[in-house]
Amino acid sequence: MARIIVVTSGKGGVGKTTSSAAIGLGLALKGHKVVLIDFDIGLRNLDLIMGCERRVVYDFVNVINGESTLNQALIKDKRVSSLSILPASQTRDKDALTKENVGKVLEELGGLYDFIVCDSPAGIEAGAMMALYYADEAIVTTNPEVSSVRDSDRILGMLASRSRRAELGLEPIKEHLLLTRYSPKRVEEGEMLSVDDVKDILSIPLLGVIPESQAVLKASNAGEPVILDTESDAGKAYQDVVDRLLGETIEFRFLVAEKKGIFSRMFGG
Amino acid sequence: MALLDYFTRKKEKQVTTASKAKERLQIIVAHERNSRNKQPDYLPQLTEDILQVLRKYIKVSDESFSINLDKKDGDLNVLELNIELHDDNATN
């Protein structure tokens, strides 16, 4: 049975789609069969970040309404053949998704893939609830910033009470903290919450720390998930995340600011 | 010792914005968690009683019934009942 992973956050703009794209592609590059699902009905964007926006013909809602088969709607990634994307619809109303029909789609996908990565919309409305309902694991994407941390905690509450696992009294959803847009320099200057601060507050295990990086914008500009930029710090950090999801123990990187050279120190560069 | 005082005091005063953020978050998160976890003791019994009454009149399976007590902002509590009626109820 596939591992169903929801990438969620509560707050918008913290890096859910960037992270879904990078992690999905990373898992596929490791040889796993992966499907990425965009749950943001009405505001699809995963296709753009994945660079397949011009190949969208049918979408998630079409599949649910029986207007297309799952196979017709799935877009095979051009870079990695074991990766598929199920785009969200751009126009339909979000009430199209129900627990029953989403469950059916996930069940069908579960037989075909090793990983189902659900890119959640922001907020705590129906769409976000639907994205997390069937999850086995949750990647709680958080920025080191007060509103993001608070919203993440709200989402943790939802994971614990509103998911299928909670309703059926099964083993709870496995929660992972993914801290994004981290700036070690600002942490050292006392201007930003540190990894340990956020871990203390949310008290869930840390999956990864993605440093604030120019590579992320470049990646989305090009429609090439940042994990493909293997030279960039963000790309490397996402690679670590993928390896940890696959059970490896990897030391956390990019947690301290790069030391300044002697010249810039002397001349205050 | 005025000089020494000056230096030590300065150090004490240096509360960073990050530590302020952490403190505020710890308080608000703890508060919100508390209100989240508070389900009243009477809820299970209430659920049972409501179901019993309903079943006097209509068929209700456990799956088609849900009850939720939600705290909205402020002092407002909302008790939400969801009952799915099956077709065979309509003919009665």
C-alpha cells in the first residue's frame, strides 16, 4: 500500500507547493513510483512549479465527476518516468471533493504508486481538510515566523482530530516538521526563531531545514523543482529530506551562518 | 564599579525579537491547545441520548450520524449535529 503524505501548513506562502514538488521528484529519482496530487481546487499551481502546465488536459475534478479516467488526467513527468502529477481544476468549485470520492481516487492510486504526495491548499477549510483526511504522514511546512508557527499548530490539532486515522481511532498521522526559508544569519543575530525554538513550540520531530535561497525562485521560474539544482543549498537540503523520509539518518545542514573571511571581518564587509 | 554595572546591565537588557517571538508563541499556543482539547464530559452521553430519541422515529446508522461541539471565537459554542437520512426513511 502506498504511503500517503500530505504537505500542509495552515498559512499560505510558506512553501507547500515548492516542497511537494521537490520531495515528490526526489522520491521518484530514488526509483519510487510517486504521484503528486494538487488539492488546491480553483488555484492550481503545482503544474506550474513542476513545469507541466501546458500538458494539463483533464484534472482531479474531471476524474471525480467521471468525465475522464484517472489515466487520462495523470501527467507523466518528462524527467522521471516513475513520477505522475494529478493537477487540480482551475475553475470548478471546491465542493466537488468529498471524503467518499477522494477516497476512491486515492485507493485506485494506492495500488499503482509507492508514494502519494498531497499538496494541500492553505487555510483550514474543506480543501485543506480533504488533503489531510486520508494521510498516513504529514509534512508540516513552517516558516520561522510567528503567524506560520501558530497556524502550523492549528493544523497539528486538525491532524489529530479531523483525519481518517483520528476518526477510526487508528495509529495517529506521523507528523514531520519542515522548516523553510531559514536564515541562520538572522537567527544568530536574534532576529529569527531558531530551529530549536520552533521544535520546542510545536514539539514534533524535525524532518528538514531548508535555508532561504535564491535557488527556489529560479527553480519556480523555470518549472524545474529546486531539488534538481544539486549545487544549491536548498536543493541539497531537500535531498536530505527525501533521504530521511526513506529512513536514512542524515545530519542537518545549513543551520549555521557561513563564517566570514578574515578580510570581510576586518573591513566589516 | 559604575563601569562594570554599565556593561552587565546592557547585557541583561538585550532581549532579542526572536526570544520575544518565542515567548509569545509559547503562551498563545498553549492557550489554544487547551481550548482545543476541552471536550465537555457530557458529550458522549448526550450523543447516546440524541441517537435514542432519533431512532424512535427514523433509521439512523452510526456512520450517518456525527456530533461536534466547536468553540468559535469569543464565548460562542456551536453544537453541530449531522444526520444523514436514508431513502427508506422518506417513505415513512
